[in-house]
Amino acid sequence: MKTYKVPEQWPGPNTKESIVSPEHWHVDGYVWEPKQPGQTTPSRVNVKTGEWENIGVLKAPKGPHHSGYDIPPEEQNNRYLPRIGGTRSARSDAKTTDAADLGPGPRPHARPAGGHFLS
């Protein structure tokens, strides 16, 4: 197993690297992780270089800011972002990191926090 140290300026007293979903890293070489304590936005690491990238606020052009407890990938390594405290979700493009609001889920007041894709 290989580990990737986060940049020195990111860790805080409550930082933890968890809930990463590396299932499709081979598509583009990145493993994403959600916002963690000590960080303000999601990030991703290039598994070849070990370089981390702060993605910035994931906000769809016509939608709200999205921050999820889990950001599961689909087979193209695009991320799906449930909006904690809300009923909407977004999709973040693996190539551009742009987010698109997907609208409310099928059940009112569902308040999604995470999820997984079935192959």
C-alpha cells in the first residue's frame, strides 16, 4: 500500500484523511476525497506524482454549494456530491472539476450524505 502525505499547510488538529473512493483512479490517475476538518474544500491526489490539488468550492453555475460526507465516483471517475443538509446533489466532472447541479432527489426531505455506484 502506498500513502500520500497531504501538503504541510493543510493539516489541522482535527484533520483526517478518510472516505476516499479509489475505485476508478486508473481512469485519470486521481483519487478524490471530500472536505475534511482542517480543509475548506474537497481535494484530489495524483497517484503518479503524489501532488495534491485543492478543488475549490464545488458550486454548480445555477445551483447551491455542494459538500458531501462521501463523494462516490462512477466509472469515468466523475464525482457525485450529495448536499449535506439539503435534498439536492451535484456531479463534478473528472476532467474539468466543474460541477453541475442535478436537482432534488426522488424523495422529499431525503437529505443525502453519501452513496455508491453498482457496476
